[in-house]
Amino acid sequence: MIIFKHLYNYHYNMKTIYYYQTFVGIDKALEHIQDIDVINVSSIHFGKDSDGCKSIYLNDNKPDDSIFNKLWLQTEKASAQGCTIMLMMGGAGFAYKELFSDFSTYYNLLKELLQQKTWIQGIDLDIEENTNIDDVKKLINQLIQDFGEDFIITMAPISSTLITDGTSMAGFNYKTLYLSEEGKHIRWFNTQCYDSFSLETYEKIINNGYPPEKIVMGMESGQFSESTFDNALSEVTKVKDKYPLFSGVFDWEYLNAPPNKDDPSQWAKLMKECC
């Protein structure tokens, strides 16, 4: 099986990544932030406000709403201590339909947000709606043009999309995008392994031509409980043993990451320790 690679620098550490949408505070995470490589603040979308003006939103509010003051203070602090802060854009809803309906206006709002929050180092494109591949390429090229080659761009397909080539929830073939000129800017895939968080799933993706250093294996908090979390650690250990360049793991979402419901920051600590 041929493994397709793009020639540019990689970081080969196994990353621990949280998606963070319910902003309960990351006080406990900040006590051992060295165990957390990436926090994806979720999620960005677009639309018109009550006055009919086109706006950018973080969940249900504009990003400069005072409701987010603690979020921005804590993520800036985490960034200063070495944790990479990113924005997730999309997921449920029609973020990309709105974005590309008036790209100039909406993209500039995103650009301004990234310029204001200088500690945000990248964006995760979670496309769960039919989207033209050429529009995605345009977005990737514009981000690199505006923020440079070091700006981190990731994507979040479901596992079956990478196991077999064809259409996806995004409406395009991810292999086609990955092998395009723009594909070299996709730093890694935050793969939604919600049906099966396992070595078997990971191996099927690698056997379809994706390099291990490009594939993060993601779980939903509800997949594992305190009593079954050892199974998740076991699968991660098996993947790491077989694929030393394994890119990492993510959890959706920080709020209730297993195994300790009172301290979701323990998820990252245990994942780091198991490898």
C-alpha cells in the first residue's frame, strides 16, 4: 500500500486534544497544562444578527460578548504555557453555506477575530454539510496567505470517510483534497472515530494511504465510562506500539471527558501516561 506524504516538517509527538464548547472553565487543566497539546474552542459559525447585519458567532453569541471574557483569559494563559489554541469552525448547522454565500464579508470577520486573539494558532474545519471542494481550497489558500505557513489548519472527517474514498458529509472526496496542492496545508485530520475508537479503525485508515502522523483518533466522552476507560487506553497503546508516528487523540468534549466526571482534565493526563 502506497502511503501518500507531503514534504514539510512534522511534529511526531502524540498529541492530546480537547474540543471545548461548553465553557465550564479549564482551571484544573491549567494546573497541568503540559499534558494538553491542543484546545479547539468550538464552534464558529456565521449569520445575521437581530439588526440584519452579517456577523460571526461563537456558539450563540458574538465572540466579543462579555460572556466569553473568562474563556479568552484562560485560553491566552494556556497558550502562554505551551498549549496550542485553535478555533473549530462548523459542525452542526450551516457555517460553510453562510461563509461562502458572502465569502468576502464573512471571511473578513473571521480574519479580524484571529488577528485580535493573537494566541489562536489555527483553525479546525469541521464540515458536516454539502460544500464545494473548490470553496474549501479557496478558504485554505486565503488562510495561508493571511496568516502564513505556520498557521495550523486541520479537518474533522468521520472515520468512514478516510477508510474508503468517496463522498462524505462534506460532499467531496477527502483523498482528492488531501492529494491536491492545498492538501499539503492540512496539518492533520481530527478523525471522528465515534463508531469504533480502536486500532482496527485506525489501521483501516492507514491502509487507505493516510500517514500515521496525519491521523488523530477521536472519541466522544460518552463512548467510555470510569469502568471502561481502560479499554480506551489499551487501544491507544496498541496504536502507538504499531504506529510510532501516531498523531494523537482527541475527546469531544472537555465538559465530561472520562474517566473522572469531576475532573475532565484527567483524560489528557492518562492518555499521556499510557504512551
